[in-house]
Amino acid sequence: MRAAILFLISLFTAAAASADVVYSVADVRPGDTLNMRVRPDPRAPVVITIPHDGTGIGLTGKSAPGDWVEATYNRKRGWVNARFLGFGTGRYGLPAYMDCSGTEPFWSIAVMPNIARADLIFAEKRYFFKLNRAEQAMNHSDIWHLKASARPGGEMSLIVRHETCSDGMSDTRYPFSAIAIISGHNVIAGCCRRGGPR
């Protein structure tokens, strides 16, 4: 199993075209748009409207209270509400905010725009990572690989699949399964669900 997972990760890595994370519009109804604004304020003037299925949104790394992130789209720069961002579009897109966790050993990973925080309770360690890749599997659009790095030298790969998942301890059903590999630790598995803004 571990060899298969490592093989999958090597395929994902080899197929990557770019190290930049690209976001898409998520949870915006067809016919509606996501407004990019001059300032992180819902009443600020609109720079450009992004269609409900818009892709190619880059983040600058700046954020503001209220879930605002500075973004670029079609050579324009402004502020968007990160609650409406995700990876990919359609049925197998992923939300930009996800909460992943596993039991025995206990761990959690919070994915947010541009960053991820891993709490490895079993190892009494916390890591902060910068997301540097998000890509769909070439032959299974329901599988995503999120890759992140931290200084000095730490790396994380999170493989998320659209499928019902159980944490093994409760009756809760999660919409995604997850496998995480974090430098210096064993492969860990668990479930993910849409996360809330932080």
C-alpha cells in the first residue's frame, strides 16, 4: 500500500506543469459572479467580475480580516472573499478551506488559501506549510494532490479523494478521504470535510 502511495505521489510530481497554486471560483451559482474589489470590503468598488466557473486565480499572499485575500485574475489585482475559492471546478473541485483529520494516531490538517497547518497530536508537533501545488490526477479527476513546504526543509503531500469516509470512531460520514505524508513521519490516513474560514 505504501509503495502504491509513493508511486502515485511520484506520478503527480512528474506531471506538474507549475509550482504555483491556481484557484477557481467555487460555490457561486451559474449566472452570478465573484467580485474582485479595490479593498477588502464588500462595499468597495469592483475591479473586475469573475464568472461562476472562472479559473486561473492567483493569490499574492496578502490577507485581511473577514476571509479576504489579495488575488490576481486576467492581469488585474484586487481583493476577493476566499470563501468563494477552491481548486478546480465542477463535481470534483475541492474547497480552498478543508479540515482533515485521523484517529489512532490522532492528527489534523487545516487547509486554507495558500497555507496548511498540520497538528500531529501523536508526535506533539505542529507545522505550518505554504501550499505550492494543487493538481488533479490525470486519470482520476476525483483525486487531488496538495503539496506544501516549510522551512527548513519540511514537506507535506496530502492526497484527497472524493469518496465517503468514516473516521472509525463515530457515525460521522465525511465527503473526502485523505492520505498525508509529512517529512519525518509515517504515512497517515483519515477523512476531510469543507472547513470554515479561520
